[in-house]
Amino acid sequence: MASVDGLATAIDSAPVTVARPLPLGLDASLPQPGVARAAKAVSKECPQGAPDSLSRPDHTVLHQHCDFFDRFSYPSAPTWLPDPFMRIYLKNVHRCKHGSDSEVYDTEGRFVPQRFEELFSKYDRGNKGGLSWDDLQARARGLTGARRAMILGNMNIMDPVGWIAERLEWWTLYLLAADDAGVISKEAIRANYDGSLWFKVAAEVEAKAAARAAANKAKWQ
């Protein structure tokens, strides 16, 4: 049995509570980690969130994520009729939240630090500082059902829309942001939640393209 300050956080009779431990001691670096942040995606390692140049204090974290990344518009529309131009209405984007997710976004689009840290205390096998493909999706050999990978662990009953959406989101992030060791770093995952990751990736792609263009131009001079 695990406990903190006399409060039980895991009991042997419920193996899932042992296999998926909670992150403890977050208050040392994150004041009130259970309180959702409206405009900042924060972590123990990045308690201030993204720099001001990559964040918008007038947008929720979910708004900021959608500014760059998502294009699923219908649930955010102000009427029952779909928008013919597939526009996202940011004031309603919280309606796009689906089930079987990590619950790092709350139902209003705020960012919950406690939930974010739980991704790693529960599913980062080996404390790599990120999530591998096995952490996300695969069943690890020799582990009980309680220690299933994150996507499987988050699945809600009778939620096919959520099951599909969660897989597409994490698989896409893995393909675009995993490093050479096959791990999505904790910082990359944090930056994905507020969308700042994709502005950085876009800048890197543009810089590489400019460098290639300059090199090709130099060959012909």
C-alpha cells in the first residue's frame, strides 16, 4: 500500500492503483497542481508554460492548441448546420472534447497540471522523461492488465468516437514529434497541449528549407 501524509493512494487489493501511481510532491514546483490553468500549459519542469511569444493570455490552452493544429469544426459551430468552410469557432471549441482522453483538458478547455503529470507517473515506464510507442499503445509483456499502455488505460466503455480520436491524436503526435530513440519528450507533449510545439516545428522546417535553398543557390554561383 502507498500513502502520502497518511492518505492512501494505492492499495494491494486494487492492483490498478499500484500499477498506475500518482505523481506526488507536485506542490514543491507547481502551486495547486489540481487547479486548472485557463491560458498556460505548465509542468514541473516548465512551471511558467510557453514563453509569451508563443502563448496568448486571452485564449484558453485548448484554444491555443487549435489555433495551429486542429481542424475539426462541426461541434464548435454556432448552429446545427455544418459550416461549409469547415471553420472552427474557438468560443465553442470546448464542445469538441471527446471521451477516452487523458483529461488533461477539462470540459471548458483549461489545462490541469495534475492530470498532465499523471501521464508520466502512470505510463512512463523506466522514467525516460517521455512516452514511447509501448507506453502509448502496446501491451507490455509480463505485465498485468492493470499496467496497460496509456491509450488502453484511458478507454471509456462504449465510446468508439473517443477510442478512434484518442488513437489518431497520439499516433499523429508520435509520428511527428518522437525523437530518434522513439520517445516523445515530456516537453514536446506539454507544448503540444498549448500548440507552441507546432510553431517551433514550423520554424525549424522553414529554417531547414532556407538552408537547403541557400546551399543549392551557392552551387550555381
